[in-house]
Amino acid sequence: MGKAGRDWGQIYSIYGVDDWQTPIFLLIYAIFFSILSVIFLVYFEPICYFFHHFLPGPSSARFAAGFTGSVTALSAVCLFYAAGNIFYSSVSLHWEMAQRMVNAVGDWSSVKHALDLGCGRGILLNAVALQLKKSGSSGRVVGLHPTPTCSLSTLRTAGLEGVQEYVTCRSGDPRKLPFSDNYFDVVASAAFVHKVGKEFGQKTAVAAAERMRVLGEVVRVLKPGGVGVVWDLVHAPEYVKRLQELKMEDIRVSERVTAFMVNSHVIVFNKPSQHFVGPNEVRLDWRLNNLC
């Protein structure tokens, strides 16, 4: 059983696996390497004899055969682990992290507008909608995704969860959100921001600038006093640095969670309340228009 009485089978049946090709691909290779390692174990002596044709002595041949068989077996174990971790991260862990992100917001009863940036199949989106329904809020949550075709599958999962009246989906560019300034009480994003700019290469300056542009848009559409919650992979330190530069308050970073074979963290922050600009103060520009 999953947390909060949810059965993992039920969760997988509702949301499915977004990128099922990757774990299947890894699983096929894991089985292949497993078969090879069994062959090395069963036919070790003939394999040693084969290696003896290319190596100077029997001891060298046995070492080479043993080493190759060990590497093959270790590769099979690693591939099985990678396939399992990606399969687990895609739905089960994603669902668990969605509950953690929802719990990071103190009071949902006062939330009128929430945004799930990069809503995908709707795991986080529906978790927010369920929380709004549970708290008796009259609020709504908008799911935004760059792919227009994503809306139909997302609304289908919302219907299966019984929260369709709380959910709206639309497509849009996360680097230029189609919402006005200071609109949302809560902005959340799960395992999405790191994908922005990946066409330029994850470690390039251009990709980093694209991610920072998305983060600036999150801050822009968030109301003063609103809460931002971002669960993302690899780039948490640069998000924290940028949020500090944007003068966000109460920035908190969760412990490390292994997701999709890499480190991930949940970052929670508050947008400071508006104040009057004094003679020696400068109002921040959330849009980051000057980023290259």
C-alpha cells in the first residue's frame, strides 16, 4: 500500500508510465547481461581455454575470464537497478513527492489560484486539486504544459481522481507564462524545470539561462506572500542562488532524494510581501528580460 491508503497498482493504473521505453530498454539489456553472466559461470573452463589463445598463460586467461564475467554480472545488476529506479521514480516516487510538496504549503483553505508548471500526466496537479477539495477551498489549479496534446490525458486522470471541477489545463511556454503578474497563491513544479533548455545541452550557459528564465516567471506570477514549491533534478543549487538574488524569503531545501538515477531536492520559498519603494530602493523586475 502507498501512503494515505493509496494502492500503488491503482496509482499506476491511473497515471501509467510516461517514458516506458527507457525502463524497457534497460530491462532488455539487463536480461541480456544476466544471460551472459550465467554463461560465464556455467562454461567458465571452456571460456578460460578460449582466452588462453590470446593471453600468455593459464593464470592470465582465468583472471581475464573471471574479470569479464564479474563485470558482466555487475552490469546486469546496475541495469536492473536503473530500470527499477526509473520505473519507480516515474509514478510511485513522483506521487510521494507530490504529497510532500502539497504538505509544504501551510494553509490551502485560503488558496484561490494555484499553478502546476509542467503538469504532465497530472500527478502533482491532482494532488493539489485533492488538497483544495479536502480543505473546502473554492480555489482552482491550472496545469500548464508545453505540449498541447497533454491536456486531454491530464483531464482524464483528473476525472479518475474525482477532481475535474478543480482543474484547468492549458499549453504555454514556461519561459513566458501566459498569466498576469502576482496572480497565483501557490506555484508548484515537479521534475520539469531541468528539462527546459536541454536542447542546448544540460551543462551549457544557454540552458542555465533558460532555466533561470523559467524561475523568474514563477516568481513573477506568484502573489506577494505566495508560496513556490519546486521539486527538480540536479540543478537545485543554482535555483537557490537565483532565488536568493531575487530576494525570496524562507528558502528551504529538502534532503537529497534519488530520482531517475540522479539527485533531486524540493525547494520551498515565499515571495516577499509588496512594500513601497523608498528613495534608495529599486523594484525588482521578475521577468528577467535581460537574460541572454
